[in-house]
Amino acid sequence: MKNKLILLTMAALLSGCSSPKYEHNLKIISPTGAPSLAFYNFASDPNFETNSDASNIIPMLKQGLKDVAVLPTNVGVNAIVKQQIDYKIAATITFGNLFVASTGHDDDNEMDEEDYIVLFQEGSVPDLIFHSVYGKDLDDGIHYVGNVQFAAQALMTGKDGDNDVDYVLIAEPAFTNAKSKKENVKEYTNLQEEYAKKYESQIYQASVFVKNGVDANAFLSSLEEDVKAALANGDVIVEKTKDIEKPEAIFGVAPAAAANLTKNGNRMGLGFKYAKDNKEGIDKFLSVFNINATSEEIYYK
């Protein structure tokens, strides 16, 4: 009987430590990739959906179709200010997963304007963060591809068309996948670290936006706890999605890969910071995109 009581007590304690799925009726949308991983506890929720193209989300918000949306921070703030969507910025959940990788072709192992450098998404977040760190001194050597998949191809083959590639701007999880297949692929710089050195701040890459009039306090608190749980033990991402058929179709990355990257120095850049408490950092990040300092009015409180 004593042993039975001990077992029951242990079960109760374990049950209390696990994070139950948050019950809600909010309609939520996120781009696939790193931001969507914060919602691993929502994978089977019919009110939660992802989209592989963040630009598809803005039209939904213009119509007020979603209560909660995740967007690149600069895109969401611009949509509030310039397109007057009826939303406020509530929290940032990813803080960068960008790296400069070497193909092993460069003789002096020093990136300069004479090297062939591949970037992706010209004029968008990856490109502008790279330039915020390195300025324009390398521009003579920069060549653009459309997306991270093409960047990964250039990294693994060492080629961009007929040209030998020396360095590639790459994001996780594509970077780890490339390294696993090509021994000569190495990390040259961690852009998050370089950005932090230059600006004494973080990359506020993707944020949660809440529709005006929606009470999202309990939801945000639950999401914060989920993110903290994943950072404490990345395996929770796998555990909570194990019964989902093809979860990589939802998140754009396999849960096992996401878990490993989270455990390996949080290379997906997951985190949680309330926007209202981090206006200065957000403003500093937005200045990279030539966006003026934000008004207190756009923050969810």
C-alpha cells in the first residue's frame, strides 16, 4: 500500500509538471519555420494554421480574419502603421537563426569583397540583417538567390551557376542539414552574435500580433510557458507532436530536427519577450529597415 501511494504521488507530481494544452477559441496563424515551433502545443488545434509564405497573412489581417498572427516584426509594424491593420504587437518569439557559412573554397578564410558571397531574399530580413552587420563593403562580391533552399544548394555544391561560391548566408535548419552532408561546410559567423556586438541588442525577428479588442493575456501566458518548456528540454517538441501525422507539413521542419537544434544552443532562435517591455530593442531592430521609432499605441498591454 505504501509503494502504491508513492507511485500515485509521483504520478501526480509528473502530471503537475507537464504543460497541459491551452484551451481557447482564438484563430491563430503563423508562418512555417522557427516561429511556428513556439506553437508545438497547438499542432492539432483546428483554430491554428500555418502558411509557408508570410505575405499571405497580411490580407487575412486586413479582413480581421485572425485573432492572433505571427509576422516578421518589421512587416507587422509596417502593416499597423502604413496599412492600418487593426492589430497590436504583443510579443517577440524568435530572435534570429541566421549564419554565414564557408564552403571551404576561400584560400585565406577571410570574407572580403573579392569573395563570391551568396545571400537570399534580397531586400528582406536576412539581407538587411547581413548588411546591418557588415555594411556595404562586401557588396561587390554579393550575389542573390531567391530563398534559403537555393542558398543551401549553393552551400552544399559550392556553386552558383558556373561560379565558385566562398560564403553563403544561411538559416537553420537548412544550415545543419548542409553541414551533415558536406564536411567542408563550416560556420563562419553567427549573425545573432555579431548583431548583438554591434547594437547591444537582439534581433527581434518574428512577433505575435493581436487583434484589437481580443483578450489574449491567458493565451500569451500559455505560449510563454510553452516556449520556456521547449528551451528547457527541446524534446518536448517531439513529445507533444508525436501523434500528429506529418508534423513537418505544419511547421516546415521535422520536430526531431527542431528539438536537436533547440538543444544545440537554441539555433532556431526561439524565445519569448513581451513587446511592451522591449520597445527600445524593437525600435533598434526596426531602424535596420528604416522604420521610425514605434508609438506606444501599437503595443498590446
